[in-house]
Amino acid sequence: MMYKWLKRVRTIPDLLWMMAILWIGFAVRIVQLGKPSLWLDESITWLIASAPLEEGLQRMLTDVVHPPLHYLLLHPIAALDQSEFALRLPSVIAGALSIPLIYRLGRAMAGAPERERLVGLLAAALLAVNPFHVWFAREARNYEVAFLLSLLILYTFHQILENGKGWIGFVLASALAYLVHYFALFLLWVQFIYYLLNYRKYHGSFRRWLLAQCLACVPLMLWIAALFSQESVGAALGWIPQASLLAPLFTLWNFAILYTGGGLWWGVVGLPLFAGVLALGLRACPERTLLALWLL
């Protein structure tokens, strides 16, 4: 009986699976989206995005914590509607779009053809209900757009390595990501280190990759030049405690097992489980080095 049920499940087309997964992912992100009031960081988003364009640009130059693209994307929306729902809606859309994109990425990097479907659907299902992804998708901040673009960068970079295609999408995704969040530049270093580790195999595309990154960085360099043309430049980050060397590990701990400080038992159970699944996944993936660098 169980075997027949599993056999029927396998015959369901991927399109139907993805429609169901996408609907669930979109629903949990948009339900009661406008009910909570804006919190502090979201109010900064509102303050900059709702201002007249010239005034908003000046505020962007004053608030140097983030690049300007997310504020510029929200500006026409805020001109029409400044409600919590409207300001958060782009993050919901970016979060929902990440679900089919990670499905494509999972299929592309699965390795063996017989695993493509399972890996793609499982990646999409896990992302659809991931609490942290849902959390950030319900905020009027730039993190979900940055996540979507980072997935697109990884997907197009993988296509470049596999068949030499996708350069235009790679440049555009990289340029937009660098203008959404400064930490997207870490993805550049991931790719560079991967090229160094596999130079003999991929040396033919390395020069084109360097040129692509130079083009992608041009908009960000123009923005940084505008920042330093101001009389004074400073980021209001002094309230954040100084990070320790173990901070990345604790962050991974929190995000991997959804630890919120409630009790040690959850970490004792959850962390080995996560580590085991991660190790199995990396072992089965032919591009394990790229994924490991991306995770790091």
C-alpha cells in the first residue's frame, strides 16, 4: 500500500508540485502582512523611500549602512501607498521568487540525473517553510532581495562553469546585488577562491569572469564615490557589539537549528542532525567545494 502511494507521488508532475510549494510559501509570507507596525529599521526604510527623490537620495548618502537600490525600488511604491503591507510586499515577492529559483539551482547542482527532481523539489519545499526566510520576507528591508540575487548569481555562475552561458544574467545579477547589500561582495571572493582552487579546469573563463566583475562593480564604485564626496561619512553602527571569531559559528548554529536561547537540549539534538544532513548533501554534490565556500 505504501509502495503504491509513493509510486503515485513520483508520477505527479514537477509543475504541480511547484505550484503547491509556491502557494504555501507565498501564503505564509503574506498572511497578515500589514498587521504588525513598522519596527525601527523598517521605519528607516519608510523615511527614505517615502521622501521626495532628491531628499531621499541625500538621506541615502547620509545613511551609509546600505547601498541605495532597495530604497529606489520602494520609492514609486511609497509614492502610491505607504502602508506596512505595501512597503513589505516587495520582500514577499522576492522571497516567493526565490522558491522556484532554488528549485532550478537544486536541479542544476544535483549531479546525477536521477537525483535532480528530488533535490530541486526538496530545496524548494525547505525554503518555502524556512522560518528565517519567512521572517525576512515579511520585513520592509533589503535582505530578501539580496538573497534572491545571490541565488541568481550562484545559478548563473554555475551555468558559466558548465557551458559558458549566462554571462549577461551574471553581470546584471551581480551589479544589482552589490547595490542592494554591501555583503554581496563576499560572493565575488567565493567565486575567485573557487577559480584559484580549480584554475586548470576553468582557466579558459577566468579572464572573462574578471571583466564581468569589473563591469558589475562599476555602479557600486560610482555610488561609493558619491558617498566620499560628502563632507562627512559615517555609519551609525556603534550600538552593535563587536563580533568575535566565534560569531559566524553561533550565527550558523542559530540559523541551522532555529535556536532562540530557549534550551540546550534543542541544540544537542538539532545541531548533529543538521551537520549530518549537510555532510551528506555536500558529499553527494559534485560541486561540493563551491557550496562549501558559499556556506563559509
